[in-house]
Amino acid sequence: MDERDALIAALQQQIAEQQRQIAEKDRRIAELTEENSSLASQLEKQKEEISELKQKLGLNSHNSSISSAKEGFNKPPKNKSLREPSGNNPGAQKGHKGANINLPHKPDEEVKHFPEKCRKCPFFDQCCKDGNVFKNGECRYELNAVLYVKITKHQVMEVASCPHDDGNLKMKGRFPDNIRGYIQYGDSFAVLAGLLSTYGAVSVNRIHDLLGSMFGVSISTGTIMSMVSKCAKQVGPILPEIRKLIANSDVSHFDETGTDMNGRIFWVHCSSTGQLTLLTANQKRGKDGMDDNGVLPLYRGTAVHDCWGPYWNYPNVNHAVCCAHILRELNWVIEFIPEHTWAAAFRDLLLKMKKAKEDAIERGEKELGSDILSEFDKEYDRILRIVDEECPDPPDSPDRKRGRKKKGKERSLIERLRKLKDSVCLFVHDFAVPFTNNQAERDVRNVKTKNKIAGSFRTEDGVQDYLDIMSYLGTAQKHEISVFEALTAAFNGNPEIIFG
């Protein structure tokens, strides 16, 4: 009996030890399971981060709003363009109106070229006097730029003796109001300096070197800056009229871009049409800067823009979204998430709508038929139904912090396309509304060119002087008025010349 009790006790002790080991292993398994789950979650997050980083590294001007100047070595292949091939041969197309150099005035000098043998003939002079020996042949014209400084001496005349009245002896003439110094530069130098600084995007130091080498004068950099400011004052009175005309137009374009002002970011706000340009600067990019520009608060027409949030703060405006921006975002989805087929389908739909509008305009039509518009509308909705299957709204994460959940770039685009359907498709319903916002982007691009070539601005006044002049010159160009003629007219008191 004692041996049996001892055996039972030993077995019970062994069972207890095994149960303890099992419990310890269960605890360890639970720890490893939890750790594995945590590592799996961490790995999934890292995969998402890697994917996001790859997508960010792949951003360029073809698939996002990044400017080509910031692409660096990440430039897209040259064959990747939002433009579709037209099928036409390169060069001028049939019916293209050729352009030739026109003589600005009659020749200042005439040089006759006689046969070399005749020039060596002893009877050459006699033949030249005889009007029947030589006749006019082919002529060609050589145009040369003649640079010189015209110096005008202004002399005040005093009465030395008057044969009629001795009281006039103290009388003398007076200089014109614009002649203030012993030696000063005329308006023509101010026009040149203003054009080089703004339209030419040349730095002040280089303007100093250029004018000095061309005309033999040494204009200080301070004087050059004063000349640019003087140009801005001359064109300033016409800017309110430009603002008023844009505010009263049926369709206008709006955009904004940053510029460097002595280490600070200033925002350039652009309001423009096919005939007008208005550029202003403000420290704010959003509604404050747009209000300061002065057009949108008064505007009641159709505003074409890039869909940035603050533009929607103007409820009295009819909004049209730039479809070129949408195409770039669609290209991003196609490149980085190729398994989602909706993006390619939506891109094809936009281009199909664009082509249908262009063909209708070419046929002289004012609008598309209701049946065609209905088909586009159905296709739009069909693609959005596919979207919800391929890219559903992400569920809330249990450990998500307060605030809006992160939707991601693709889902954000999807929701914009759904919410802003009327604004996206407005271009095909109203032929006056363009497919893109390229007009404003072209009008504001000169700011980046200026920064790239001449560097940053030094003062707020310098930024606005530049934008005032470029607003004036941009409007002049749109009316086919040369920038030199336009700025010269402003100094002559006729800035209205820019309206044609």
C-alpha cells in the first residue's frame, strides 16, 4: 500500500509539473501570438509607408501638380504627355498664314553692287552716268540695331536786356517738371530697365551691366530699381479698369503660386481671361489673398480653377474644375495602382468628352445633343460604381486618434469626382468653359521664371511693382500690342492703348 501511495503521489506531482509547463507554454504562445499580431500590423504599416514613399518619389508634372522646375532627375519620359497625337505632320499645317519680316521704315542707306568686271573697267564711271547701261536687279535688306545715347540739353534763358520794358530783366525761363537734376536719364531708359527687369526677368546687376555696355552709361542699381518703380506708377492707373473688366467677364481663370521675398513666402494671385491679366501679391494663399486680389468677391460668372478649397468659399460663383489637374491625378493612380481599372476608364471618358466638344465646335455647333450628354452622364455614374468596388472607403481603425480618418490620395480624388460632378463636366455642357485652367497657369508662370533667373525679390513693394507691370504687359500682349510700345505709351499718358 505504501508503494502504491508513493507511486500515485509521484504521478500526481508529475502531472502537476506537466500542467505547470503547459500553462507556461500557453502563456508563451499567447505572448508570441500577440507579438506576431503586433509585428504583422507593424509590417503592414511599413508596407503602406513604403508604398506612399514610392508614390511620392514617383510624382512629377505628368501625374501631379508638381511643376517641371521641381522634378530634378524625376522627369517623366518625353512620350508621356496628356496630349493625344493629332496625326498631323510636324511643322506648319495647311492653311497656316506665314509670317515675314516687315521693314519698319524706308531704307536709311542704299548700297549698289555692280559686277566685279564692270568695276575694274576704265569706262565704269561713264557707264554709271548713262542711265541705260545698268538696271535694277534683285534687292535684299539688312537690318541692324544702332545703339546710341541721345543727349538733350535743356537751357534756361534769362532776359539780359529788354528793349520794351526794363522791369523784364529779372525774367527767365523754367525747366519742364520732369527735368529735375543736372544730369538725368529720360523715360526711354526707364522703359528699357522696366522691360528687362519684368518681361525679360533680368536681375538688377545684369541690367546695370547691359545698359552700361550697350550705351556707355553707368546706371546704378538703385537708379534701376527706381526706374522699375516709376514704370509701375505709370501703369498703375489702368489696373482698376483691368480688375473691373475681369470681374464682369462671363468666364475667368484663377490660380496662385508662391514666390520668395527675402526669405519669406509671398503668394501671387492671378485673375485672367483670354484678353486680360491681373496679378497681385499677398502673404496669404487662401481667401484673404483672393479677396485682396479684388476679383472673386465681385465675380458672378464662371470661375475656372484647380479645385483648391478656398475657391469654394465664393457661393455666388459658378465653378469649373480644371480637367488637366484631374488627368494628372488619374495618371498617378494608373501608374502606381494598376489593378484599379476605374482610373483609366475615367481618363478615357474625359478625353472622349473633350474630343466630342472639339468636333462639335469644328462643325460650327454651339452645344452637344442631349442624347450624347446623357450617355456621358451614364458612363460617369457607371465608373463611380466600379470605384466603390475597387477602392472602398477605408474602415475606421480601432486605434485611430481623434479627427478625420486618412482617406489617401486616390479616395480623396474619388470623392471629389463624385461631389463635384457638375463642375467637372461643365466644360462639355457650356462651350464657353475651357477644358483646362491653362490660361491662368500661363499668366502666372512668369513669376517662377523671374525667381529662377533673377533670384528672390527684396521688398513687398518690389514684388507688387513687378506684378503691376506684368499685369499691364500681359494684357497688352493679349491685344497684340508690343510690350515696348505699350510701356512707352504709358509714359506718354496713354496706358489705354493696351485694350487695342
